[in-house]
Amino acid sequence: MGRVLCIFVLAAVVCVGSVATNGTVWLPTGWRISPPSGPVRTVGLFPQGIALSPDGTQLAVVDAGGAPPTLEVLDATTLAQRRVIALPGAFGRPIWLDETHVLIAGANDDAVENVDVATGSDAPIKVPKGSWPAQVAVAPDHNQVALTDDFTSSLSLVALPSGKPIWALRVGNHPFDVTFARDGAWIFVALRGESRIAAVNVASRAMRYIDVGLHPAALALSKDGSLLYVAESDDDALGIVDLHTRKRVADIDLSLHAGRTSGYGASPNAIAVGARDLYVSLGQENAIAVIRDRTLLGRIPVGWYPSGVAVGSAARLYVSDANGESSPANPQYDPYAPGPHYGYVGATLHGSIRIVGADALDTAQVVANAAQDWSAPAQTILRPDGPIKHVIYIIKENRTYDQVLGDLPGADGDPTLAWFGARITPNQHAIARRFGIFDRAFADAQISADGHNWSTAAFANDYVERTWPLENGHRRNIYDFEAVYGAPTAHNGYLWDEAARAGISYRDYGEFVELAAVGHTTLQAAFPAVARMPDLSNGHVDPQYPGWNLEISDQTRYLAFKAEFDKYVADGSLPALLIVRLPNDHTQGTRPGELTPQAYVAQNDYAFGEIVDTVSHSPYWATTAIFAIEDDAQNGPDHVDDQRTTLYVASPYALPGTHHRAYTTASVLHTIELILGLPPMSIYDAVAQPLYDAFGLRPILQPYEAISPRINVNARNAKTAYGAAASMRMDFSRADDVDPRTLNDILAHVCAVRTRNGRRARSP
């Protein structure tokens, strides 16, 4: 038995260890998980895949989150841990060669990891540098291994056991899962960035393409080898391909359809073939779909974000839950502490492995887990024909609720955790006091890579969810989560796509635009912002508003916003939707010569206050609602939940006071959609609690007066500042492309609230 860890999540308590009792737990997304009872074991960060040994006695688990990857070997009956093997790189699911050897795609190690689970040794099969193997498959005769190389868009074939390269062939965008035909003559590759499968002849290297659903994530052969099953991750379907005709012959719908819970967002991402049934892991539905004779029998509720499924004996299923059993509070947030449990969100979401009965169908519970207890009031202004005609949506960077508003009286905050309290953020405090305090607002995301997808699409698809932990752990040097269509883009796209489809006028300020040139710090010298996405590039981006670039002041961003807003006022042409990025509360740590963390946050606070000031003094104030939320809450402590964050509403119709109702990122998007008459983008905004309680029926038109900074917003870090040398080594050119532990250590050291005796305040 491992040690048992008690985690407090809102009002629920869950205990997880080697074996845990199962109950209902609320997640920060607003959804619940309520798995059937059965053995559960906590494992490492983000288990990417699982596989049973040929004799069914051992379970291999690939842990490949933000921490160094491992292969865990568990007893298949008890889930007792037999061995943990450190790996230099890992991704995808493991493949058993025999009872003692496991192959794993080595990802950043540019290898196929060849692990002897009896001795714990690894004899990697090296491949060319820069390949980044994402998945492996073994030929039926075990004489060859095929691997998909994500960075080179290739399929490689390697001889076993020699490891000698046979051939490599470019197949398409983001090749991921791979499998051999039953006779070994063909290899099939799922292209995650496309809507097709590459079929490659082993002998001739002839290649054909098979059209399937959007972003295929997983493949499996039928028992007789005549059919290929495809998890179409962004079409919420299981595709069935006839391998004789090489055509898709069926699609089985896997999305939830029950009243208002309809919508894309199941994220099918793994397939297991049983004696009679198929089992499909539905990541974002927290469930396993059960299919028989091309009919969806129902769903089995499991843990948070299932990422793998395997069929055992006696009608048992093994399920890996990438995010485990709950989201913890992190008041202990202490980057100085040894070990992985210092409170950073990327290190607290340990995965879990569970055993469930293959017949434990409970679709009603899965639907109930998604459904929220809300209904529209008899009278509400949140409607397309209501008095609000314009929405300004502001996206900020990386702060928790306690970190900024923990010192607000009358709300559930911890003032000892307020690193950027009222002295540094007077506008955020004043806006909250006047327009409403939201002390139960949660980011749907963990970090910025998935955060800007959740913030603009009410969703992060399986490609994003699987790859951001590796980018965050510096094992995958591709930050493709913003600014491009393709693998990261979910079925319905983003908020601007939704507006374009509906014919709603919109304008984007800095979100999903190309990086501004580093070093240009004035409005006149800023590199023109451009976007490659069709619905942004066609005249919907302010070219003078910089995107992510911490070298550029948020005051510069405010001036660019004001310049266009003044023109809208002059000619009466304000778009219905403005999306504004204010990123500088992220900070650059104590990088010498750059703004101090406090100055960065204070500057960001003032820019936010000035936007509210400018709008509230305009003729558009009476018809406008401003929403502001952090894209994630990763860089700070919170005594309620490590994904609790700040949410602000500014509008003449906003109701003051403290609002304790739970809201999420998707709640904000749902509210915007209600106002503008837009349909939901995913199941998450479809079911999210709208902010009905935050708005009254009668406006108070008094404008807001921005509060000038109370500290020096031009203060710079000295060369002798704590962490200055480490900050100099960090790459701040992309959101969150730095070591989080190091940055958070610096912020905690220079920003944490100090007690009267001068020591940093710590929670017990």
C-alpha cells in the first residue's frame, strides 16, 4: 500500500493512494467525476498510455507529463507497483515485445526506448536527431518496429533486434498512432494534423491516403484484421475503415446528446478491442464508451481525463486517467521545498490507474456529471435582444485568486497569499468591489498552452492536452498552441470563427497573433501584428496592438486600444466583440534591466483600469459589458484550488457584492455567447453556468475612474536581485516557455507576503 493523500476540493474530500474508495468529486471545470467503485492507484504525471503484458499479469504505464518520464510496471490484479523505471524520453502508449521487454516512443530522446522490466535497464534504439518519435508499433513477426516521427512528419521502419534503419518516408502533418496490418504488409498512420490515415506498403513504400474524421488520434485493428478503428478526436466519433476497399464505411457518434449537454468535446483518444465490444477512451467526457455491433451501448464514468484503456480478463478494464482524481488546493505553494509536491499545478495533477467492470455502464451518470444546475431567470439582460450590445473580453496571464485578491474582505481569500495585493493592484480591487467579487472562479486550463485554447474556444483538444505537459517540461520544443490552424484546433474553432459564422462584427487585440519583434517597446516601433488564421487575418486584427511580447508595456497596448476605440466612438462603429490580450502580469522574474515583478503586475493593473475608465466615459458604456479573466492560474498559491483565478465584470448592469457561485472560463464564454446570440463552441460552454447572478436589470451609469499606480511601474531589476542570473537564462519570447519551478521560486522569494518579523508567510 502506498501512502494515502487527502486532497480537499471545494466541499469534497477524496483520498487517493494505491487503493482508493470512489466518490463524486467536483472538478474546477464545473464537471464532476463519479467512477464506479474499484481499485485505484496514483501514478506519475499524465499517464499517456497503458498496455497489459502478453500473459495479462503486468500493466505497463507511461508517465510523460511535465516531470521526467517513467515507465511504471503494476501488478494487473492488485495494481501494486512492481517497478518504476526512469526514462530519458517517452510519449504514447507502451508496446510489449514479450513478458519482460517493452518498447516506448522516446520523443525528445530521439529513440525507441527498449526497456527490460525485469532489470529496469533501457537499451534505446537511436534514430536521427530531431525526429521526436511519438508512437511505435511492432510487426506481427516482431522483426521490425515502425515509429512515427512528429518533428519530421515521417514514418520510419527499423529492424529488430539490430535497430538498423530500413527506410523513412514523409507521410503528413503530425503523425501519431501507428499499427501494422495483420499480415504485416501495410502500416497505417494516424495524421493528427489532418483528417486522414496514411497507408504505407512495407515492401514498396507506396503510400495511399484514407479520408477519416478530424484529427485521428488512435488506431486499432478488429480481431480478424479486416477493419481499422479510428478515434476521430475532434469529430467525436469512432470511424470504421474497411481495409479491403480502403474506405471509411461507418462513423459512430460518441458525443453527449441529452438536452443542453449536446456539443462537440468528447475527445476520443484511445481504443481497446475486446472479445465482443470496443472500448473508447473519451478524454474530455471523463468516460469510456462501450460499442457493440457498431452501436454505442453506453458510457462508463471514470476519472479525470482518461488517456488509455486496456482489456483484461474477467470482463475487467484498465483505465489511465491523465489528471487523476481531483484538483488540489495549493496554499503550501513552496518552490523551495524538496521533491515534486511544492504546489505548482503542473506537478500536483498526478494521474491514476483504475480497474472497472466492462459492464459498468452508466450513461445517465456521465450526462449528470456534465450537467450544471442552472436555468435562465424569468428576466435577464443576458440575451441577444437585451440592452448589452457590445462585449469586451480581456485575457490576462497566470495568476490565482489569492495571489491578487486574497486580501479583499468579505470574500474567501487568504491575505497571507496575496503576493500582488491592493497596493500593487488597486484597480482590480476597486473593480471587484464596485462591480462584483467572484471568489469561486476557476480557470479550465492548467497553463497558458492550453489556457489560450480554453479562453477562446471553451475547449482544449487531445493534441493540446497531451503535448502541453511535454512542452512545459522542456521535452518538446514546438509551441504551436496559438496562431495556427491544424492539430490544436478543435471542431468548431475559436470565438472569432463563431462570430464570423454568425455575421457578428469583431476585432482582435493581440490574441493569437504573430509575435511582435523583441526589443520594440514603443507604439511607433512595434512590429505590425499579423495573424495567419483566416477569420483573424482578414482585417480583424489591430496591426498596432502587440501580441505576446513582455518587452512591450501594457501601457503601450492600452494606447493602441484607445486609439482605435476613440475612432469607434467618433464614427459610431464599435464592433460587437472585442478580444483583448493583456499579458504582462506574467512578469519576467528578476531579469536584470527588466521591470520588477511588482512593476509588471502594477502596469498590467493600470492598463486594465484605463480600459474600463475609457469605455465607461464613452457613449458605449450603457451598452457594454467587460469581462476579464486569467488564461490560467499556474504561477501562484491558492487555499481553495490551484485553478482558482480572478474574474472581473465591469458594466452598468453588474451587481456588486460577493458572488460565491462557481464559474469557469467556459462560463464567461457562455455568457458572451448569450449576449451576442452565438451558439456554444463545445460541450463545455454549452453546459457551463452563465453569469446570470452577476447582472441586474437596471443600469448604474456612473463611470469608473482609473486609479494611478501606487508603486513605481518603471522599477527595474538589479543585477544583484534574487534569481537574476536564472532569469537571464530563461526564454520569455513565448508564453510559459520557462522552467516553472525556477520562475515561481523567484516570484515567491520577491513577492510573497511577509510577516512582521520579516519572514515569508507560510501556510502550515
